[in-house]
Amino acid sequence: MKLGRALVAGLVGCGLVIVAMAIAGAVSGTEADLCALTGAVITGRTGAVSWLVGCLAQVVVAIIAALIYAAVFEWLVRRAGALIGLAIAVPHAVIAGIVIGFLPVSGMLNAGIAAPGAFLEYRGWVVIVTFVLAHVGFGAIVGALYGTTLHSVPSARQTWRDVTIEPL
């Protein structure tokens, strides 16, 4: 596994998701900033320190996700690319959306932030669509930046052993 490539791809993909969700929140007029939401869950307050804690948590999750993508690239499909990353990103987006619905909201409520719901459903359709597209974009970026895998696809053609008899 190419750890350096996976880490860089995870960081770039994380940047895309964070920026896309912040823009979607600004467009929809809701709090959809993943760093602020995650920071409020962890710290129970809002502010710069809480946002940084949330951002660090998002980076850690993105790196873990990128390492999982890399493992799938290397040992399951034995190839990488934007399309393979997109294919892996669909279940990733579904799992991430459902997990957000199960976040403990007491920290957010203490900080004065409304519960997000699964796929940030309480933030509106713009945020939901952006959430899914950002996670699919994460997969495409990780797949494209990972490059060729170290483990190749085994050859599909059959090789025959030479069994000719040598003349005496």
C-alpha cells in the first residue's frame, strides 16, 4: 500500500468535503459546516477552538477513509482510478450519511446548534445533495491521486506448460 499517496489523497479529499459543505451551509443559510458540527459534538461549545477540534477530527476520519480506499484498491480490485474511487464512494457516502444521524446531539444542543439528522436532512435539500456529491468527489479524488496499485490484476489468460518430449 502506498501510505504517502493515501494520506495526501485523504487530505485533499477532506479539503474538498469541508469546503463544499461550508459553501452549502452558506448558500442554504444553515449550519452545515462539518468542522463546526463535529467540534460542537466533541467539545459541547462553539468557537475557534471547537472548530479546530472538529477540523482535526474530520482530517483523522478522512485519512482513515483514504487508507480503507487504498486497501480496497490494493487487495480487492487491484487497480485505482477516479471511476473505481467513485464506485467505492457510493457506499461510503451512504454510511457517512447514516452515521451522522447517530451522532450524539447533546453537545450540539448545549452549543445552541440544532441536530443535523441523517445526511444532514434538517439542513435542507441543498446540503443533502452537496453532502452526497462531496463524498462521491472524495472517492474520485482519492482514486485519481492514489495512482497505480502495487498489486496488479492477475493475467486472465492461461499459460500452458511445455510438455513436449525431447528426442533421444
